[in-house]
Amino acid sequence: MVEIRVTGADGAPLSGAKVAAEVNMTNMDMGVARPAVTEAAPGRYQATVNFSMRGPWRLVLTVAPKTDAAFVKPFDFRVP
């Protein structure tokens, strides 16, 4: 499970955004997973992701707030 917290510029939880996720391993081509993202609580979004191997992964989030332009944020990390 991946938990994503989204806040506005004022630091308050951002509810009602459309959040999309893409997950892929960065050192080999295993395809791109696009897990469903749901809002579990105000500003707290969750996705179930299967990290099938140890190594370097990338999670790319596209967040589209109700009243602002969408933005994209990549996160690189290692699965131990």
C-alpha cells in the first residue's frame, strides 16, 4: 500500500483532487503499472502497488486539484 498526502499551498489537506499513479522499475523494463488511487480521508490518497522485486523504482503522481492546474511529481526510491 502506498499512501500519498496532498496539501495545498497553505498546508491544509487537499480533498477532491484527481490523483493518478504510474509505477515502474527503473533498471529494467517490467512495464508500467497504473494502480487505482482512492481518497481515504481528506488529503490522504491510497494505492495498492505490488513491488515485485528489490531494487530501484519510480512512482510518478499526477495530481489535478479541483481548482488549480494539474502537476506531476516523480519519486525515486529503492525497495530493500
